[in-house]
Amino acid sequence: MSLIKQLWIAIVMVTLLSLGGSLVVSTLAAKRYLEQQLNVKNVDNATALALSLSQMPKDPVTVELQVAAQFDAGHYRVIRLVGPDGNILVERTAEPRLDDVPAWFVRLAAIEAHPGMAHVQDGWQQFATLTLESQTSYAYTELWHSIRQMLLWFAIMAAAAGVVGSLLRFVTTPEPATAELRVVVRAMNALSDRVRLMLVDEARRLEILRKQTQEDALTGLFERRQFLNVLGAQLVDHDAPTGGALLIARVGDLSDLNRTRGREFADALLRALADAIRSQIGEQPTWIAGRLNGTDLAVLAPGVAYLPLWTEGLVKALHEVAEKHASGGDNAAIALPIAAALYSPGEALPTVLTRTDTALAEAELAGGRAVQLDAWVRLTQPQRDQSQWHQLISRALDQHELRLETYPVRDGNGALLHVEAPLRLRLDGEWRGVAYFMQWAVRLELMGHIDAAVVRAALELIRSTGQAVAVNISSHAIRNAGFLADLLHQLEMAPNEAPLLWMEVPEQDAARNQAEFRTFCLALKPLACKLGLEHAGPNFNALGDLHDLGLDYLKVDASLLRDLDGNSGNQAFARSLCMLAHALGLTVIAEGVDHPEAVTMLSDVGFDAMTGPGIR
């Protein structure tokens, strides 16, 4: 057995002994105090009642009425009046009621209170002997409640200590006065600092490597291969937003600009155009931009459905840059034809590029800064207003018309790690993926209700199959306090299923909502469920200190893994990402694996498991 395990066992045993000792001492002290108080109460009440009876007429009716009045006005188990001859003159009794106190507790903590006794006089003669005993049920109830409160506080303190322990992964301890211990603590503090600095430095190097392998050095936009990888991943992701748009802007006669105006001018123009694109897509985390070749800049915008409205701002910003760099206000000096086209999930990548290139060729023929929008129209959803969408989605949730599709996540040996379970809602008579209703659910603030329903369905699936299940949690849900409270309640009511529930948040959402994500992780970690990030990689460096939250796994974005065997840059980035994740104790899973032959290579790179169309 390791030293750490031995220390943990010793700490737990000492803590339990301390807790047990404290409970025993506190219980005995409280029991003794209650016995003393009951003894005093019995004697005082018996003396007072005997004195009152001594001063009253001694006819049976008067005496019985006085005893009954005293019995009904207080909390007594028995009041008995016995004559000198041993006959019982008056007796009132009441059985103790201990409905909310366990019988075993009454036996273990038996309260032994002596009854109070006093003599009742009739003139100079003894009339009777009074015996009075108070109810002990109230004492048992108070003692039981005080012990439960003490146990509750101990549990709260233990849970708080567990949370603090899960947070403080890189802690340093003040050096003690003892010389021998001071050396040990100093070494441990130095080791903690070195590990923290190593991880920070590794994350910085990883970001530098990502930029070197995926970004164009001049403009800072994605280079062609990575841009097309992202577009290809969007096309095969059936849970992505319902299609989107692709725009390409071409700097005309760039070679002539290099010759006539100088390379510095041409480079400055390309950088300015890239900056204009970044400023237009800055608030949209899923939109990306890339440089396809020396002259072509591209923008990919998932979720866009109407080209004229979307292209208006981009075209205006790009034309302003071209006009600013034109000499003498001659707009024709810099040609900038622009084309845009829509796409749908499931389309082939060459088809989308061909439509866009055809539109770009038409814009070039028009000359100058012409804009050409592809005429292909994507089939869209039925036209509804907000109230109709709200009613449609709410009805599907209320009538439990939802189900979870299951797709396996397997390790390199083919063993099942868990199943991914994307949501399907029955809308318009068909089972629809989240892409069909996502934008309306977000707009109507229904994502918290949807994600809560997904968790309930996942727990039922775990209960029926015994398999681990992974579900997606949206950023809109983790920002919703009501959703978090409902989620905690569900998991507390399912302690056997919670350890098999895997919950993942998109990396970009975690990076943009770090405070809310931190609260989410801290609240759920004590419940033993698995927490992770999906679509990880592009924003890994922006996560800051989220590695301190004790995440369990990462699912690396499919765009980083497409054609990995032929892309040495992405291969190096993926290998470094796996090494850093493993250093943090994370399981690393590859997304979007489209053929089984890639399993061996991904395992060699460092991935622990894979998911995608090629994994069955």
C-alpha cells in the first residue's frame, strides 16, 4: 500500500474517532444535564402541588379536580396520590410519544429522572403521599435534534474541506518552526511551484505551436488547410447549426500591386483586410476567417440563413479598407471581387467550394469591387413566430417527446468508454436534432429546460442499460441558476447513476463564461459525475486556470484531426495537447473519427479514446 493511501486511512480514522468521541461526550453531557433539570422540576412541582392540596378541603371530588387541573396544565407522565393505607386515591398517567425519535436512540440514551415525592397534610395528620414524574419524550426529542444538527455541521465542514481540497491543486504551506519539517515543506512548496510553472509554460508553448501550424503568418487568419478542415467538420456534423454561409474576397492583381506599390503596401493591405474581417466576426465565437491563398480571404459563418443581410456589414468593411488604400481616391485601383454562398450539413466540401468559386468568377467578370451572391437556396424551417416556436418546443418537452440517440466512444482496444447521447425532439411529426430548433430555444430562453430534460433522460438511460452516458450542456444552461439547482437535485436523487453521467460543455463557451463554468464545476464535482470539454483545442489557451477545476476529460475538435496523417503540424499540435492534458490527469478523446483505420494512429499520437462515424 502506498504512503499516500496509508496517510489517508490514518487521517480518516483519526477524524472518525474524533467525531465519534465528540458525539459521545456531547450526548452524555446533554443527557446528564437533562436528567438534573427533570429531577429538580419533579421535586419542585410535587412540593408545590402537595402544599396546594394540603390547604384545600379533602373531599374526593375537590382533590381529583385539583390533580387533574395540574396534570392537564403541564407535561407529566404520572401524578399519583396514595393514602396512608396504600390505596391509590387519585392517579393520572400519559404514555410518552416518541414519533420522530428512533427506538434505538431511546435505548442507548435512556434518561433516568427520579420522580418527585411530597406529603399532603390534613391538619396535623398525613392525608396522602404525592408522586409526580414529568414526561421525558420532550427531552429525548431535543437531544435527538441537537445530535442531528451536530452531524449536519460535521457533514457540511467535510464537504467544504473536500471542495477546497479539489480546488487547491497547487498549494504552498507556511514553513513550520521545526527545522526537519521546514526542509520537507520547503521542498514540497518548490515542487508545487515548479509543476504550476511547467503547466503554464507548456500551455503557452502549445498556443505558439497552434499558431505556427494553423495560422497564416502575415494575417493571423487560419491557413487554407485548417480553414477547409473546419468547413469539412461543419458539413459532417449533423448537430451543427442548420447550415451556414461561406464568403470569399479576392484581392485583384495582387502581383501588380506588389510590383507597382511595393510588397510592404500589399502586406499592409492584406493585414488591414484581415483586421476588418476580425472586427466583423469578433462577437460570433463560431465564425472563423482564413487565408486560402495569396489573394483570397474567406469567412465561414455557421448559422447564417440569409446572405444579403449577413454580407452587408462584411462587404462594407472590406470596401472601406480597399478605398482607404487606393491612391488618389481611384476606386478602381484596387479590385476586390466578393462572393458568398450558403451550405447545408451533409453537402460535399467540393460542392460548396464549387458554388462559391463560380459566384466569385462572376464577380471578377463584373470587375472592380462587384459582389455576387450564389442563387442556391437552402430549404429552411416552416415559418413561425416566437409564440408558435415556444408552444412547439414546450409541448414536446411537456409530453416527453424526446429521445437520446447513442453513439459509442471507444478506447484504442475497442472497449466502450461511454456513449454520446445527443438530443432528438419530436417536432413537426419528425425526430429533429438540436440544429433544427437551437436558435429559437436560445432566443426563447428554453435551453435550461431542454438541458434539464436531457439529464433526466440520460439518468433513465443509465438506469436501464448500466452504461456511462455523455450529454452536452449549453452555455445558456450553465448561466441559469435555476438549471443548476434542478441538476443538483436530480443527481442527489440518483446517487447510483451520477458517477456514470458524463457532462460536457463546448470549449469556447467555457472560455467565454469562465466564472459561470467554475461555479458549475465546483457545484457538481462532489456528486462524482464526470465533467469535460468538447470541441477542445482552438481555444485551449484562453481557458486560463480552468485546469484547477479537476476536469475529467477533453474531446478534441474534429477540425484538428482531419487528414492528421498528412498534416504534420496538426499532428504535432495534437500530440502536445495530449501530453499537456495527461499531465493534468485528463482523458483525451478524439472527435469526428471517420474511418476505423485512424484508431491506431490516434492512439500513437496520445488519444485515449475516439468517437465519430468510423467508430461502431
